[in-house]
Amino acid sequence: MQNEPLTYRVPRPASTVMVVRDAWSAGIEVYMARRSARSPFMPDAYVFPGGALDENDADELVVSRLDRIPKGVEPAFAVAAVRELFEEAGMLLAFRDDGSALRRDELASARRSLRNGIDFAAMLEQNGWRLRGSALTYYSRWITPPGEVARRFDARFFIARAPGDQSAAADAIEMHDGVWISPAQALARGGRGEWMLVFPTSRHLERLAEFTSVTELEGHAEAREPFAVMPNLTAEGVISLPPDLANW
């Protein structure tokens, strides 16, 4: 029997960041953006910032710049989470070696340098910046079921409080139409067909919608014991959670 393609059999490690903030009125908001229509994976879907791990995410030099490794994950996932969030949404969970905050003009310049090909680790070294692994809370692990798409991912989802001194901005390359939105509103837009939401995104939005403040959500996230979740996929393309994972 012919072997299945490697991309079909082996999920790629990935990190996703649910950046949240307290809403002005009540409840919380999460940052989401639309994937490019030209993307080979989930085109036009509204998602949280994130992506596959790079081999350099496990480099000792960049790992050593984490102020803390989030409980329950390998450090490369935390590095990838911070890197992808910066690349796609312009928010960098970092600080100077002396503990001071980063300026907006520095962040804009650093983001341009990444687009021009500078390595993330080199950027950190040149600027003397450290990464706030302490700002990340490991929340869940989801694995793409075989047959759903050609590209499978083994993704770690993180919770992060939005840095109050930074602004989010989609990169206009991989991500467009960035927006802060309540989880309930995002689900409503998906339900009306205004937004494309994939199964894991919807399930996480449902969880986020249960909380009335970031502090409440953080307490819940810290108390969790994440485990691997892989949805079922029928021959008709219907995705669902196995009964024993209903309370993931």
C-alpha cells in the first residue's frame, strides 16, 4: 500500500495566542484577524495569531531570553507564541535587559527588520530584549485530525493579557482586518456566516465567553491541566469532539 504523504500523517508543532483585555463596558475582548485569501491554509478564516514553530525557536540563545518558561510546555512553543504574535499582530511580550518597557518606535522598527529577513533571535540580541514567557499561560493542546486538511498541526494555545502600552496591528500580509471583539460577538458573526470560524477557534471562543474579566480567565487558565485533544472527523466532513473530551 502506498504511504500517505508526510504532511498528512505528521502534525507540525505550532503555537497560538489568545490575547485578551478587559472590555470598556463589561466582559473581555480577544484579538482576532482574518487570514489572507491567498493563504494555503484556512484562507479567509478569522483566527487568533499563531503559526508553526521555526527551527530557531528552540535555539539556546533565544530560549535563554525567556524570563520564564510557561508551565507544561517546551520552551520553543513559548518562543514561537511570542514571535508569531509580534509578526502577525505587532504586539511583543518583551522588555529590555534593565527591565524597562519598549518604545513604540522601537517595536515598529524591529517588526520591519523581521520582514526584511533578520532572524528573531538576532533581533533580540541586537536590542538587548528579553521575552515575557511569564505573560503566557498554557491553556490547551489541539491536534488536527487526519483527513481534515493537507496540513496538520499539533498546536499549543496560550492565554496572554494584552500589553497596555502597545497597539495591535495585523501585518497585512498573512493577517488582515484585525479587531478586538467579545467572544460572544465573534461567535455570532460566525453563526450568521459573516466570519469563517474553524472548529478549534469556535470551541475556544465558547470557553472565553464564559468569563467576565481577564483576571477571572487567568485564574481558570492557571488551574487547568491541558491534555491533547483531537476532534473526530466523519467521512462527510463533520467535525466533533469525542464524548470523553466534551469537557476539555
